[in-house]
Amino acid sequence: TFFFILGLLVRTRDISLLVPGQSFLLDSVRFASKKAGSSCKNIGGNSPGRRYGFKKQDGNFVHAGNILATQKVMRYHPGAHVSIKRVTLML
């Protein structure tokens, strides 16, 4: 059983001990006055896209050094006179 005495929430094991004028044992119990705050983290899922894909299409005029496509894994393999820089196909 819980009681408020002098602003504290106290618990007693036996209600018969709460008679005025008698000595009694009270177990005082304190609860959190504020809710525990959460940490501030960037949870993810709101990051911008990586912009993978073709940068130049078939029939476009390109110069040496232009990026033709960006890819995460080796999906499109280079042809003649095309180099690979990481996973970027360059002319």
C-alpha cells in the first residue's frame, strides 16, 4: 500500500502500523520526477540518394574524361577505350 506523507510516496507493509501516536516503520520509495531522455542520434533513412545510373545516354557526344555511368557494384562492364575508376565508367 502506498501513501503520500510530507510530499514523499511511502510504502507500508502493514496498514495497522499507520495509527497515530504509535511508532511504525515506513519504507520510503522515490520515483523518477522526470522521464529519462533519449539520446539524440541520426537514425538514418533520411540520407540523400547516391545518384547511381547512367550520366550519358546512347548517342550523346562525350569528351575524354567524362563520366558515363556510376554504379555500386560492377553491373555494366566497360567497352573499348573506357576505363574504370572504382565503380565509375569513364571515357
